[in-house]
Amino acid sequence: MRLGQIHRLWRMVVDQTVQPLGLTQPRWTALMCLRHLGEGTTQKQLSEALGIELSSLSRTLDQLENQGLVRRHVNGQDRRARNVSFTPQGRDILTALDSRTRSARAELLAGLPEEELETLWTALARIEHNVWQRLEASQTGSVTGEHHGS
């Protein structure tokens, strides 16, 4: 529960930080995810990576297009697929987004010694690894239902 609470609070701070850029949480997360996946990513790939329905992503992409930050274009190989790319203005917003989120991150992590941060990142990476192992095991049917602590 604490991880979830910290995640929500962190996002609230980022939302406040990027609001002057005209970005809402769905918009800035879509932009960050698109950058991570790479330009030319399909809408379907982007929705899967974000864990949202394609219809929800379509509304967000409509808004981002109206802001002049992204463009959608038909995939040359599959006419049904739409690829998403940044506009020059979208790339500029990413730079501003990075700057603002870096500043917010520094504020939120203030007072934590480097060795504690390293321990935190290592612990989070281990948790993520364990989650993926658990999910993969549940897909293959090898989860026994045993409980190994919280």
C-alpha cells in the first residue's frame, strides 16, 4: 500500500510541475512512453505499454495532436495500423518536461544519501524482477499459491 501511495503522491507532484506545459497525466505519460518505445510506435503498442484501452489512448492522442505535439500516420505495411511520432514542438515539450521532472525528482529525493538511493533502486529492481517472474509463472500454470511474505 505504501508503494501505491508514494506512486500517487509522486504523480501528483509531477502533474503540478508539468501543468504549465499544458500536459495532464495521460498526456505526459503517453509522451514519455512514446519516447521510450521510439517514434513510429503503433497506437496499439503504445496502449499496451501504458496498460490502457486503445479508445482511451485515442482520446489522449487526439488532444496531443490538437496541441501540435504528435502526429499519427498510416503504417506503410499495415494500412489498419497508425504510427505515432513527435512533431518538432513535441520534441521541445519533451525537453521542457525532462527539465521540470528532473527538478521535481531532485526535490522529492532531497536528503537521501547516495547509498540509500542505490539501495532503493536495487530493491525496486528486485521487486520488479519478482513480479515479472510471478506473472510469467502464472501464465504457464506453475504458480502454487504459496505465500512468501509481504
